Amino acid sequence: MATRKIRNRTLALVSLGCAKNAADLQVRAGNLLKEGFTLSTDPDRADVVVVNTCAFIKSAREEAEAEIKRAIQLKANGNFKTVVVAGCYPQRYPQAKSKFPGVDVWQGVPKDWIEPKMPGLRFTGKAFAYLKIAEGCAHCCSYCAIPGIRGKYRSRPAKSILREAKALLESGCRELDIVAQDPMLYGIDLHDGPKTTLVGLLRKIDRLPGKFWVRVLYTYPNEITEEYLDWLNTSPHAVKYADVPLQHTEPAILERMNRGPAIEATRVAAEALRLAVPGITLRTTIMTGFPGETEARFERLRADLKRMQFDHLGAFAFSPEEGTKAAKLNGRPPRAVAEMRERIVMSDAEEMWKLRSKRLVGTVHEALVVAPGVARLASQAPDVDGVTYIVASKKNEVSPEVGAFVKLRITAVDGFDLEGERA
């Protein structure tokens, strides 16, 4: 977006969507800062505003459209000079720029890797960072528009990943959160030289100096290998945590989702992972209201989830996306039913959490301080699993620095968050 050194121009940022999308914006915006831009102290007033969009489902598109229109209005008021819309929305709808007069640049997803200029920009603060290792998707789930937006699976060069990981750790980062549409497939498209795998990459990250955590987010159940389980058990940096997006547990639904190969792995995922990696924390995501989800199938899903006892769980109602096979499938429950089932799943998850979290009170855990007075346990992934608030156990106790590892004794549960004092 900029090709020469620029002085005294201010930049405002709007980041929408997932962590992978935020990682993209960090690189783009960080490189602009290296070229001479400065971040505006007022997010609603700058020379250039970049609205980085999501377009995965209807609600994300509506949010993106609202933010684009807001930026255009602020430009009309004189707050912005240039409006840049980037990311998934313009990639999915390249002709839609005409709907938004006032947008100056309409820019989709980069085809090639953009090398971050280090030290880069971090939205997450000092303590942790998302480290993106691949782009695109090699799956063909019938409900998902991402392959059409992000393209085929493309592994980021290992040298680039290691360079960024090293720079992040040197800047004080203490948790690297590995993200991609499917990290487990890392290296599948790399054919020059020795075979490259996710675990091979993780072992190289392990050799970087210092104390830090490495957390891999998104692990498809049928792609988890013995080699990966061994890394979880033996790495000095591995966080024993698995985010396994099951989507559903009913074989008939998984077949219609085009996730048939994962049926058996889905059935035994929680039990097998806990057996292979003692102490592991498990998270999943569930979709309700998919075409073919009868009341009986939904109740079996609920029973499966209660049997599996995931530590953390998220749910969302099916959204028929244009261009996907699922949008044309029959047997779709009404939207109101899908949303009601989503609420039921989340209510079940809350009840399971209430029972499980009570057992945490009095236990001691290592935690990473991510903000003043706020930490996360290894069992708490950023942005989705809650946090642990640090409570002073004695008067005038000095608060630990951001980026420090501390031992906390859990003293209370507050919703999906915890409270703890220094142990």
C-alpha cells in the first residue's frame, strides 16, 4: 500500500474477524509504520484508515459493511483523507466497491507472503503474539466459504516464521500462538528439499532461547499424529492445549458437512487426547442447525458433548453461505431453531464449566501476566477462554510485570474468568 518513505502521515486501524485476519493487518500496518506512517492517537481521525474485514458469515459481513460506511461518513466529515478496505470482504466481493462511494482502495487478500519488517506491530501487547504459519485451506467443508476467499493451502517459509518468532521473543513476548486455517497440514505443499512438517517447525522453535510458551490453535481431530502428541508431551515450551473444532458429532451430519474422514476421530477425540496427553486442556466449536439436524440428532449431539466434557466450548448457528454446497442442502432447520439450539449448547457448556471450575479453587498454576493485574493460565487461550485476575493477598503487594510468569493459587470463579493470588 506504500512504496516510498512517507513522513508525518497518520494511520488508523479497524481490525475485524479472527486472529489470523488480525495477524495479516499487523504485518501490513507494521510495514507502513516502518515506511514513515505513525499510529493516530485518535482512532477516528487520521490521514489514512484501514478497515480490515471479515466475510466468513452473514453477521461478519454486516459488521464489515457497517464499519466501511462509518469510515466513509468520518471521511465526509473531514476526519479521514483516505479510506482503505482490505481483507476478506473485498476478496470475496471484488466488484462491491461501487456500493461504497468514498472508499479509495479496495484490496483483498495478498497472493504472496508479505514479510514483516521487524520489530513489528503487535495488537496483543507485550506478553503474547499470534504467529501465522500458513494461508488458505486444503479442506472442502460443505458449509465453508474460506477456501473460496483465502485460496488453496500455502505454507509460509520456515525461515520467515523462525525469524519472526526470534524477533518476538527478543522483544519480550512470552507466548507464541500458532495460527492458520489448519496448522496440522503445515508443509504439505512444500516439495523442495527435505520433508517439512508442523512438528519439525515446532522443534526448531523449541531451540530458540528463553522461557516461553508455544500454543497451537486449531487441530483437526483426524490429523493429530503420534509425532505431534510426542511434541506436546516432551517439548519444554508446548502448552498442553488442543482446540479441536468438531462442528458436530453425528455421523450423518459430518458426512453432509464433507467431514466424513473425521467421523471416528471425532467420536473418540476427547478421550484419546486425554489418554495420550495427561493434563491437556480441550476446546471445541459446535455448529447448530446444519441441514439434516433433526431434534433427535441434536439431542445426541448434546449427549456426546456431555460425555466428552470439553474444558471450553463455543457454538454458533449455521449460516448458509452463497457458493457453498451446504447452502443448497435440504432439511435445514428454521433459523430460530438453529439459534435456540446454539443457546442450549452454550447453556449446557456453562453448567459443565460451573461444576468443573469449582475443582480449580485452591489449586496452584503457572500463569502468564498479559496485562496489569491480568494473567492467563496454560488452560486459557487468548480471546476465547477467559482470564485470571490477580488479587493481592497482602497490603501493598507489588503487581507482577506484564510478560512475567507467576504462580497463582485460584481463589474464586467469576463467570468464565478466574481469580487468583500469588502462591
